Amino acid sequence: MSMIGKWTRTVRGVFPEAVLSSTRSGAALAVAAMLCVQLGLAVSVGLFDRIGPEGAAWLRLAWAGVLLAVVVRPRPSSFRRETFAACVALGVVTAGMAMLFMQAAARLPLGTASALEFLGPLTVAFARGRGRLWPVLAAAGVVLLTQPWRGDVDLAGVGFALAAAACWAGYIVLTQRVGDEVSGVRGLAVSMPVAGIVATLLSGPAAFGHLTWPLLAAGLGLAILVPVVPFSLEMLALRRLTTPAFGTLMSLEPAIALVIGLVVLHQVPDAGAVAGVALVVVAAVGAERTGAREPAGASSGG
């Protein structure tokens, strides 16, 4: 028997097939979400000159809130008070995450901004995980992607990215809680309108004067790509994975951002960034192998 065959047999003996299937599907959902997010962000960069970074984030969040509210039509009375409060808090950190990151992406290469924002999921992985190997590898990869020793980094962009990282950490914890307590995507149908309202209060008035019908149509398409589809996929992934595993898997996002930045925005990475991609991929694979969680039953009412 080959070494690979022995390893596979050992893994199947330690982990039930249902668990392996759960981690694989959770990882696949997370990767699909990351692809949607980074592609949507790359396309959103083209809107910066027309409506500004905060305006682009506002347009996506506002449309997403309207779409989910109309399609799902959640009833606040069907939620427990604590669950509804968690949904509202999720909406606030979602708005912060999106708007702060767009400010960072306007000042930094997409891969660098994503790498800095990944410190949020990495913090969750360290704080809640038992094994340290995968987060350490992911952190090393992020350092190579970010290359903080370079002197040409925009400090304001770094600050916005770190603030977005803090929001992302809260987003992961709250998304898993809401996903466990609320069936389907009803939790998102509360959190996304809240995010849209927060974004409108902060940036809507400044963007109103720049709106055109083509711009509104572009915002609707982007809202589906980011955040409606990826946030729904992430909620499903967090029902299958632990928060440390999910946080470490998110290390793939800077790597995906690097590739999309190269293909869509023609931002060419150097050798250090490529090495960083390799490290975060290894960390993500390791997290996927060890990140299963016991299924959490969603409550019928919230």
C-alpha cells in the first residue's frame, strides 16, 4: 500500500466520513465565498472615481439590505431578544468591515489590504484554537504578502485595513452565533438591512449626488456578488467549521486577492508575495483537515 493510501486510511479511521464531508463542504463554501468577495472588490475599484470608496461600499450594502429584506421578509417578533440583538450587531460590524476595507483598497494594493485585514480572522484562530501551527504558518505568509519592511506603504491605508480586521473578527464570531441560532438566512435578512442603514447614515448623503441609473444597476449586480452570495456561503460554512478553522482558512483570501489583483487590476506580485501565498495555502489546507465541529441545531424560531 502506498504512503498516500496508508495516510488516507488512517485519516478515515480517526475521523468519521461524515466529519470529513462536513469539513470539505465547509471549506468549499468558504473558498467560494472568498472568490466572490475578491472578484467583487476588484470590480468595485472601478467605481472609486465615480462615487468614491465609501460610496461604492454604501451602494453594495444598501442594495444587499433591500434584496434580503424583500426576498426573505424576516419577522423581528420571531427572534429571541438576544438573537435579534446579535443580528443587529452583526449588521454594524458588517458595515464597518466593508466600508473600512474599501478605504484601505483605495490606498493599498488589493493583496496587501486583504493580507492586513486577515489579521482579524487570524486573531480569532489564535484566541479560540488549540493548535498553533496553522495560524503561525498563515501569519508568516501574511507577513510575506504584506512586506511591512517596505517604506512605501500608505499608513492611512494600513490603519483602515487594521480597523477592518477588527470588524472581521467580530463578524466571524457573530456570524457563527447567528447561523447556529437562526435557520436559513433569516439572520442575514436582519443584519444586512442594518448594515445598509449604517452605511447610508455614514456615506449615503455624500454619494446621492453622483448616482446615475447605470451606476445603480452596477451596484445591484455587485450587491449580489458581494455581499449577498458570499455572506450566505460563509454562514453555511461556519455551521460546519470551528471559528479557528474558518479564521485560518481565510488566509486564502489575501492569496486570492493577489491573483485577482494580478489578473483584473494588473498588480504584479514579487517573489516574497508568491512565497507568502504558498504558506497561506498550506495553512488553509491544514485548517480544513482539522476544523470540523459538531453540528449545531438551529432553533425553529430564532
